[in-house]
Amino acid sequence: MYKIMLADDEGIVLDALTYIVQKNFGDQCQVRTAKSGRAAIELAEEFQPDIVLMDIRMPGINGIDAIRELRQTHRSTIFIVVSAYDDFDYAKESIDLGVMAFITKPVRKAVAVEAIQKAMNQVDAARKKRTSNLMIREKLETALPMLESGFIYSVLLQNVSGSYENYCSLLGIEQDCGYLMVLETRSAASDEDDLVEQDTQALSAYGICRDQIKAAFQAVVGPLMTNRIIAVVPCAAPGDEYTARLAIVEQAQALVQRLERRTGLTFRMGIGSIQPMSQLYDSYRQAVEALEQNGADIAHFNDLPLEREWEEGYPSEQEYRMYDYVGEGNLPHARLLACQFFDCMTENYGAYPMDIKLKALELVMRAEYIAFHTGGQTYHFLQRRGYLETVLAFDNYADLRSWYLDKITAACRSVSQSKADRSVGTVALAQEYIRKNYRRDLTLDEVSREVHVSPYYFSKLFKDEVGENFVEYLTKLRIAQAKRMLLDPSNSIKQVCLSVGYGDPSYFSRIFKKYEGVTPTEFRDAHL
């Protein structure tokens, strides 16, 4: 089936062209007609034609301008110009716009049929090429992840049966060295339901993670393993290890930030040192160690302290994860870990009440320190006055536990409330700025700069608070003002268009119809 749009301001010409198409191509074609350049532009948005026969001389927007407008969004559409003016300038401009044929009125049947058949042949060729390309791409996209997963497993299995070199050859890896990265989604999940939810979220984000890792590092990316993704980054041996490490960590930080913005999840990454290709397993082991022994979002093995050991049974992971959740204002997870940590202390060190009191006080003061540096609290020098006396006076663990949890909860809530207040304040300032400046060519970058946040963060924050993105909000604001102005017959359509921030009346008309279902003129006629 071919979609053919005919545009001419003469009804008799449209009838003749429609008859020619239907007589010679029958059920192969679906035909729609328009009697002006503007009508052709609006119809094309809905109809998505394969072939367009366009008259040059039409009222308002002429055929050449209509083709130029349509070319921006309909790059694969084939255009045939029809005109009573056998003019070289028109022909030249048509060629510049990629028009396939230029035929003159009165249109001869044989000429029209030949031009339309030629256009159909081009449509068929383009469709065949597109289908072939999609099939090839589909096969490659299916095979490549399997090869990359096999390569990752060969690294983890330490080059079993020599398959490791074969994968390097198949994947075109020519570098002598490389390093491993382990990307992990963070969660304080402790029960089965939380773990299932964590795995589900990680699985849904895998495609985005894989694409972003490959774009940032040109890496070989493995499958999702629970909540971790392992990637190998081939590279040359570094001349300066420290400089290379700084560049890798900086790239990794940018990658994690992009992933968090796009998925709404929280990530950590461990990075191993650069090793010869035959020793990549050592880099993997280092990446895991960096991830597990460092509470930072990005942890490089070579940045780890030379000695960092905990006594057996000490719940260090719970402690640092609790601090992370306090900094995020995540009260349920922070409180859960705080409870688990306290219970672990009383179970393992119950015979040492003074040490437990000191550790509880340390945890509370650390949580309040995090809350202050996160912007969640105002610092007062005397705010901890009485803490020591209070803690020392407790004669049972139940009272100490209650005090300790109340303080952790307060610190976490202050962070959460502060973030919420800042978010609402930022969005309110942005909305006020938009209302004052919507008549201009306003961009998301300009508004985000006005409220002093990055465009990526502002875009997510705005949609979370308002329920629609920046462009939708701005467009609806403009359309609402346009409707008010259209009710005043002294305002021309062009005046209304310019007054609400649109420089092109035809574009304004299309946007208005998209949101209101009618053109500005039809809206005015219906309400006056």
C-alpha cells in the first residue's frame, strides 16, 4: 500500500489527479488531498504520505515552502512538483529540495503515471533496504551480547580451554591490556520481597546500563548477575598509572550520574587496575574488592588503603550502608539498618555496655554530621549538650536503643525534609520564571541556569513535581494564553502566535490543533 497526497488549490486538478491514480494503480494506493500549503503540512502530520504531488502556486504557504517545511520531518517522502509555470528557478529550487520530478500543467496522463510509478519504485527500494538493514542489525544485536557474555565468563573462569583468545579475535580486541569494572545497583534489601524488587529493577535497567557503559568506555559488557554487571575495558598499557586512573574514575563518575538520572536507581562501581589481557581475572578480583571495601560511589582498587581490616563478625557493611541512607534521607532503610546494627552489638558485645554506649553515641553523631553536610540541619554548637550524660545514665539496652533510633530518625528526616523543600522551592521559582518569559524563545537550559541546577537534574525534578515535562508545561501555558487572546477579534492569528512565543504561524497552528483538536481559526469561529 502506498500513501499518496495530492496538494493543489484547483479542485478540478485534484479530481483529475485522483482519477489518474485510482484508474492506474487501484487498490495499491490510499489517496488524500489538500487545497493549500498549510493544509498539506497539517495533513502530512496525520497521513504520513509516501509520495506527494505538490502544486507550486497555492494561496498562503506556496508549494516550495510547504515542501521545505515537510522535509524537516518527512525525510523519506518522495516529492513530485506539479505547476503551470515551466520556470527554471522553480525547477532549480525543487532540485535543491530533493524533489524527484517536475511536471507541468495541464498534466498529461502518461507523464503523471510514469512519475508516480517511478516514485513507487523508489519507495519499494527504500522499504526493501530498510528491511534488509533491520534483519542484519537484528542478527548482529542477537549474536554480539552472546559473544560478549562468553568473553566475560572466560575471564571469570580464568581462560578455560584457551577459549579466551578466540573471543578476543571474534570481538576484534587488539589491545594488550585491559581492566575490569563491576557496576552494582545499591539496595538495603534484607527480606525476600525486597530482593525480588531489587532484581526486577536491575533487570529493567540492564539495557540502558549496557548501552551507556559501551558508549562511555567502548567496553565488552557481560550479562546481569543478580544486581551486578561486569565489563572489560580493553586499553593500552598506561605510561602514567596515576593520570590514567584519574581519567578512568572521572569517566566512571560521569557514567554513574547518567545512569542514575535515566533509570532512577542508585549505582556503585568498583574498578580494578590495568592488567595484561592474560591476567584480567586479577583486575576482576580487585574490582570486587574495591566495591566491597569502599563506601564511595566510585571505588578504584589502587585508591584503597594498604591496610583496612575489621575484626571477624563486625557489621561494617551495615554501618556504612546506614550512613549512605541517612545522606539520602531514606528513612525506612536507614532505620532498618540502624536496628540491625544495634541488635548485632547487643548480641555480640552485650557484656560490654560502656563500649556499646560509646558506639551508639558515635553513630548518632556521625548521622548528624552527615545531615548537616547534606544541608538537612542547621549547626548549633550546643545542640549535643547533654548527649554524653544521657547515654551514660541509661541502665538498660532498651532505653539506649530507643534514644539512638530517635536520633538517627531525626537526622534522616531532616535530610529528607530539606531535600523536599529545596525541590519544591526550585520548581516554584522555575514556574514563576516560565510564566514571566513564555513569550520568548525559552529553553530548558535557560530555566535550569536561572534556578542554578543542571539541566538533567532540573528536567527530572520538574517532571516529578509538576507531573509533566518542561516542554509540555510551557506549551500548555502558551496555548492557554493563545485561547484567551483568540477570543478578542481585534487580535490577528499572527499577533496571537507572536505574543505567545511562536515565530512561525504554521507551526503554531499545528501545535494548537494537536492540543485543542482544532486550528486557531476554527477555535475562534466556534467561540465568537
